[in-house]
Amino acid sequence: MRLLGPWPARAGVGFVRACAVTVVSMLVPAVWAGAVALGIWWGAGNPWSWLAPFVLVCVGALLLPRPVCGMVRLLVAKWTGTVVPAGYRQAGPVTQMSTGYWWNGFGYERTDRDARLDQRWRVRWNDPANWRDLRFTVIAPLTAGLVAALPPAGAAVAVLGLVQPGPAARVAGVLGLVAAVAGAPYAWRPIVPVTARFLRPSPAMAMADRVDELTAQRADTTVAQAAEIRRIERDLHDGAQARLVALGLSLATADVLLESDPEQARALLRDARAGATASLAELRELVQGISPAVLTERGLVDAVRALALDIPLDVAVSADTPLSLDAPIESAVYFGVAELLTNAVRHAQASRARVSLVHDGAGIVVGVEDDGRGGAGDRAGGGLAGLRRRLAVFDGTLEITSPRGGPTRVRMALPCESL
């Protein structure tokens, strides 16, 4: 019994999955067949004999393929873990112009709602993925759909045959039952390669999505660089530059007073020395914000450990040693860890945090976990959204798990090689 136990379970699960694949894959052809049957039944003399079937054909061709393909992807991902990207075009931002009109990438509208509605329909109907989905709804019933229909068909034959009194019907019923049970664990499986082959984005679609992604990343990088330059200019203008101007005035005044009032000149020189020291300290802080000296001198791991000592938290750092990466990658990881630890102090009210840095062969994986109150979210314009954009420049990813009440776990992954 222990050997026979798993087989009924596999047959039962396989039969349910085969029925699901049959229903989903045959939905669009069933609508088309129903349209044809309806036209034939009404006859040529009925004025509705062509209009109603035409409407049903349009529904089957225009409205059903995307939901059907979405359901197929969902079933395949749930049953096998194989994720097939949808590859649909995404709507871009809607911007209000100085004239008051809204630009949606295609035209101008008077209101934000009208602009988004117009954009949604244009993106939906101009998407080349529509043809891919329609092709799939034609191919799937003739391939995976037919195979998946064998167990339900065998079960139907078994029911009809076994209720008949004749021996031939009984034999047909037994054969149908055997076919249904034997094929159930396997009949649904062809939907997986068919989905992966015909529903994945085409190379042109993947390239277009990648170009859009890189364009957005370039825009984000340009904005971030401009903001950083403005910050540096502001810090120099309000800090070191003002002190240096005051230093120059103090030295000029001391030069004038050197013969007439030596004591006052000495006092001005002492003030100038203090101003020079303060200016040097401000310049060092500014450089530290651009590229921390400890990161350049001691590497990423020691820089993160030094950062952990400055954070008012109990931070434990574990890392692969040695871990040497390209300078831009190290800088992105360092400031990412700094952003996450700062959030743990300011927003999460955490008392402990743990940072791990591991190179898994494909890239650097950084985990930051705190025991704060949780609820961290990737909100538009927030620090985590900015961090995600900075990592995306390096094809990096950011995963956030932060339930209410904590803990908060953040995983950063950047593809790179350890030098």
C-alpha cells in the first residue's frame, strides 16, 4: 500500500491540472466555435446571424487572449515555479505642462484622468505582445490543450461506457478509465514548454524593454548627478568658500595693522589660523561625503565596519574576506548600507542590526536586518526608491521584507566579480 499510495495522489492532482489546462487553453477556440454554431443555428435569413457571431469572434480575438495567457502563466508558475515574464508595455509618466495640459507620451489632454485613460488604451492596443498572445491562443489548443484533454476525455468515456449494459461499452469504459488514470500525471506537463516557448517576450520586445529601462536609469542618474553637484556647490559656497573669503580679509587687515597695531594683527592671524583649520575640516567632510577615505584606503568591508561603529545601534557585520570590488560598486554598496542603517535609526527605532556581505560567485549580496517596528515601504520619492534606482544603474536589485512589527530585512544584489 505504501508503494501505491503516491500514485492515486499524483493521478488526482494531475487530473485536476489537466482539466484546468484544457478549460483555459480551449476557452478562445470555444468562443469562436460558439460564434460559428450560433450563426449556423440562426440561419442566413436572420439579421443577427452575422452580427452576433462577429461580436463573439472579436471578443475572443481581442479581449480574451491576455487574460487567458495571464492565467496560463499563473498556473505554470504555481505548479512548476517557472516564471514566464509577461513582457507587456508599461505606461510612462503623465506630466503636466506649463500650459496646464497633460502630456501622456502620445498627446495632450485637459485633465490627468483623460491623459491616463488615453495613454492606457493606446499602450494596450499598440502593444506587439497582443499578437503574441493571440498566436498562443491558437497554438496552445492544438498542442498542450489536446494532450491535456486526454484524461478528461478518458474519464467521460469511462462514465458513459460503464453505465451501458453491453460488453463492448464496458470494455471501452475500462480502457477510458485506464487512459485517464495513467495519463493524468503527465498530460498537463506539455503546457510548460509551450508556455515558455510561445509566451516569453521576443528578443525585439526584450530589447525595447531594456532600452526603456536604460533610458529611465540614465535620466535618474543625470538627475542624481545634478543634485549632487548642486549640493557640493552649496556646501562649498556656504562653508569653505565663505571661510576662505573671511580668511583673506583677515590676512589683508593684519597686513595693514602689522606696523601700527602688532597685537591686533597677531589676534587677526590667530583667527585666520582657526578659520583655515575649520575650512580644512569642512573640505575633508565634503570629500568624505563624495568618497569616504576609509573606503579608498581600507576597502569595503572595513569601511562598513567603521560605519557600523558610528551608528548609534548594536550593529554586527559579517563579510567574506578578502572582498575587493570595483570602486563604483563599492561606493554604491557602502552608501546603500549607510542609507539602510540610517533608516533603522530614524524611522524603525531599532536597537540592533546585522549586516552581511557575501560574494556568491555571480555578484555581491548584501543583507541588512534590524529589529525595528517594520512597515518600511518603497514609496515614490523616498530613500528606498532612490536606492533602488542607484542599484539599477549596475543591474542591481533591492528586495524589502518589512511586516508591521518587524523585523525589516533588505537584500541588495549587484552582479560583479571580486578582484
